[in-house]
Amino acid sequence: MDIKDIKVSLGKNIKKYRKELKLTQEVLADMVGSNSSHIAQLENGKIFISCDMLAKMCNVFEVLPCVLFETKQANKNSSVKENIDKINLVLEKLNNDELEKISKLINYIISEKII
């Protein structure tokens, strides 16, 4: 894998998440402080993303940076990983008491086989 492959894969993932949120390139650009031309270049693998832009995209898409760099060769269980990553992002914002309550809730759900 070379840099071109990485840029193309990253661009495809940005486009995929943008479309999942039903955002236009213009709207996404406004959300991350950029312009639609820059978003188009990223999506087409023409340019590489800056760390600042990567952080903004991850916040908009609610994913970890590694998710945007996943390639086609990624595990077929990537949707499970994506859901876990989203949950982790939410959990990171909670305090210890809230985390303990969530833990108890998860244990209850598992023990009662609710899902």
C-alpha cells in the first residue's frame, strides 16, 4: 500500500460517512471550517488530510481516526467495530458514577438476556 492508496481509501471513507449523514460537500465543509472544493479533493484522494481536519471530521462523523483510514481489506465485522467506537466516544465523556451505572445496565441486559 502506498500513499496514493491511503489517500483514496481515506477519501472513500469520508464520502461514505458524509453520505450516511446525508450531508452535501458544502454542508460538511461549513461544519469543519473548510470549503467544498477542499472536501471534493479529499474525497477524490487528490490531497491528504491535516491532523486538524481529521479531528474535525471525526467529531462530525462520531468515529475514531482509525475508522477513516480503514481499507477494503478491513475486517467484515467493521460495522460492529464502528458501533463499539461510537459507544466508546460517548463513554469517554461520562464521569465515573455515570460509567458505573452504564456498566450495571449492561450487566443487567446480559444477565436477563434482554437482547
